[in-house]
Amino acid sequence: MRIFIIVFVLIMSLIKAGECYDEPSLPNIESVAFSPDDKFVAATGLDKVIYLWETTTGKLIKTFKGHAAWIKCLAFSPDGKYLASGSVDKTVRLWDVATGKVVQIFYGHKSWVYSIAFSPDGKYISSAGGEGIIHIWDITADRMIKTLKGHTSWVYSIDFSPDGKYLVSGGADKSIYLWELTTGNIIKKFQGEGASLAHESSVYSTVFSSDGKYIISGSRDGTIGLWAVATGNRSKVFKGYPTDIYCAAFSSDGEHMITGSSDKLVRLWDVLTGRHRGYLQGHTNDVIVVAFSPDDKYIVSGSADKTICMWDAASGQFIKTFTGHNGTVMSLTFSPNGKYLVSGGADKTVRVWDVERGKQIAAFSGHSDSVTAVAFSPDSRYVASGSKDKTIKLWKIVDNKLIRTYTGHSEDVLSLAFDPDDGRYLLSGSSDNTVRLWVTLTGECYKTWTKHTEDVICVGFSHDTRFIISGSRDKIVRLWEIKTGKQVRELKEYESWIYSAHPTPDMRYIVSGSRDGSVRIWDVATGKQAMILRGHTNDVTSVAVTNDGMNIVSGSSDGTVRLWDVATGKEVRMFQR
């Protein structure tokens, strides 16, 4: 879900004269595209040039020149090595991303090329445009292998099915067609109830769901259609737009849909009910992480807007903003003495802040990718950081230097925690599905737990350091005994990813936050769910518990931070800047 929101935010920021990205400012944005690893974004306008930026820093990396007229569409190959473009000059061009050089030029269109797509295996490119014809190109053979005819006017949108066997197209003739690529035949024409056409006006967007079972379409008639591929029937119509709908995308779980329109709003929809769930307006960015101060007086939140906000927990009053990161703030925690705050970001840095003054006092560089986890040692003298570069680093604050690097994880390090007693041990969770316990002083991996089947997003120690907890995208929270290494409890009533989990100080309960928008409280003794706290309208990305165990704070992709009463399960306060 989050990735689609970022796409729209980026489009809006580019339109606003490149607020976050290096010059030049484009005269009019025609198309934008993310690389598959999200490290780069390409955009093009009316100046016949393609610009490539680094996503985290906004640095302009490369320009691609060669088209003789406006460029209307862009697409990265699945491996990210190539970029395809279609233009008003009637050509399709394939570019080497690393060198910026054109590799191939495909001729054959007799009008503007309006839409372009790579097959899932990266072997083929499909292009469509003004003459109502779709071409399929074999990249290796450097030739056109198929022409699909059926549309009677401009084809605005094309998309390959996830298995690469089919292609969906939508156009100015108000039609949506499903094509079988082996034969080149139309096997389905999608029609609305009692109508011969799919929409009452031009179809600007057609997209397959990730499982290939559904197609969503966006039209100039102000409606969105949800279509069942197997039957060709329209399952649902989403209405409520006063203006043209230009783009749409499914969430990865297929439960939600996001759309963009000419009124500059992004809308979120519930696929099952067809209900409109809310707006993203004014470049609202996700709240990625939240934390309580040790005395429970303050709440801090880190966001995709590159800032950290500090709130008074009792009154909900906004206190200050910490600025300095050049990318999303991905991890955040207070020092045990409450004097400092450490944060890690997509800009690959670890930053230490003086809480009272709101000033940065140290910045550590050394990771080669985003810093996704941070933790303070119990004596507040050291900071540990985990990164997408698969390493953990230990930093000494007073000397501003790197002490040690821990290696062993084979994927991103997503979560970290020091043991609360004396910091002798460091706990980590990773995208390699493992939980590891490290000897802080030597860097030795003391123990590894391997029962999770997906990314381990959160880890933590019990207050008596006898147990550890881990939460994963496999939708299970596990409780482990350190001494024996055995799993003593498995909490698995979740139907979605678990982003964060924390025990209460008395170890009676575990609090967790999930992708389904809920905060859940679990009884450790029985392993049963004791309470569900509902109020967030999007992923709950972070949870924390006060030291007295009476309150919970949660942060969400809906842009809010909420405070809950543990005894009653009621929301005490919502923090909005």
C-alpha cells in the first residue's frame, strides 16, 4: 500500500516545481516511474528529456536524450536495468539505466505512443497509442512479433497479467479488452450492466490485481470499475469523483485500492464494500514510527515527511520538530535517561538529538543503505543501528565513532533491542526470517531462532530479560525463553502483517500493531487475545507501552498518533499536527 501512496506524493511534488528534487523543473509532467527497488524515479515532460533521480536524496543522476518530440510514457524493466519510453515522435526507445544510452529503437507506430509496459519476465514490451493499435516487441530479437487490433480510437492504458499470458487495454473508445497473447485475440470485452461499453467516457487506466483475478479501470466519466477476469463481469463501481480519474492501483493484499484524479486528491477505497475510506491531501505522509519518553511525558513520531515531531502526552499539544534527515525517518527511540533521541533514515544516516534543545548533536554515516532500526544501550552511551545493507553497527556517542560492525544476516535488518539489564546482549530481527542474539562486546552471534517464515519486523526483551518477543509478516507473534532457546508461546489470531510488538512491564500482556489497522492486547499466560483497539484507518506501523503499563501509543499510515487506555481499551487522545 505504502508504495502507491509514495508514487502519488512524488507526482505532486514534481508538479510543484520540483520541491524535493534537483533542478531542472519540468514544464509539464507527462509520466513518472519508480525503479523496481524504489531507489530511483524517472520522470519526463514536454522538453523531450527523461530525468532520473535518486529517491532518497533527490539528486539528479542522469538525463536521457534522443526523442524528437514529447515523451508520453515510461516503464522500468522488472530487473531495473532498462527503461522504456514512448513518444509523440511515434517511436519506442529502450535505454540502459546504468549508462543512459539508448539500446534499441522500435519503429512501427503511425501515431503517438501513449502507453507502454514490460512483460513480467522482461522479454517483451507492449506499446499502444493514437492509431488504436497495440504492438508487442521482442527485445532480444529486436523486432515486432504481434499487432493487436480491436480498439477504434486511442489506447490510453495497457498492463500485462502477472503470469504474462494476457494483456488488458483501455482507450478513448470507452472499451476495455482482454487479449490472449499467444493468439493475439480478444478473449473478453468488459461491459457495464445494460451497456455495450465498459465506461461512459475514455478509459485512462487499466491495472491487474497482483493475483491476476481482477482488473480496475479509471475513466473520465468519474467512476472506477472493478472487473472479475474469469467472468468479465463488473463486480463493483466506485463513484464520487467530480473530475477525471487518471490512475489507480491495488494494495498488495488486494483489500484496498488507491486512485488519483485531476482534482489533485488521492482517494482510498475498500475493495470489498466499495466504500470510500478517505483522502490523502496536501502531501500527507505516513507516520512510520512512534515512541514514548522514559517518563511517559512525551511522544515522538517519525514520518515520511523527513521530520520528527514531539508531543505532550497529557495534553496532546505539539511541542517541537526535529529536522535534518534527507529522507523518510524509519526508526526512532529515546535514550533510557530521556535526554537524547536517536533516529535512522532512508538517507543512510543515524542521528542523535538533544531532546531539550531540539538540536542534532551527532550524525553517523557508514551504512550503504537505509537505516531501518536503532536502539540505545541501557547506559545511554552507545547506539546500535540496523540497515538494509544487512549489517548492524555499534556507535559511541561521545567520541562520534564506529565501534563495531555485526555481520551474519543475509537480508535487511528490520529491528533491534538491547537487553535492559546491562546491554550485554543485542537482539535483531531481519528479512531473512531469523531472530539473532548477539554478544555486544565481541560481536559473536550467541543464538539464532528460525521459526518465522517471513520478515521479522519487531523484536524486544521482557523487563526481566528472561524472554524475547518477535513479530513477523507471517502474522505471528512469538515468545521465546532465552535460556533454553525454546518457543513458549505463539500468538496467531492476526489476519495481516504484524509491524510492532511490545510487552507490558509486568509481562502479563503483549501489545501489537498490524497492517489490518488494529492494536491488539494478548494475554501471555493463555496466548489468547484479550482486547482489540480499533480507530486507525490504515496500517498500525508502531506501538509502545508506558512504563506503568497503563497506556499504549500507536502510530499509523493514516497520519495519526493515538493514545489508548489499557484498562478500558478506549482511545484517550489523537495527536494531529
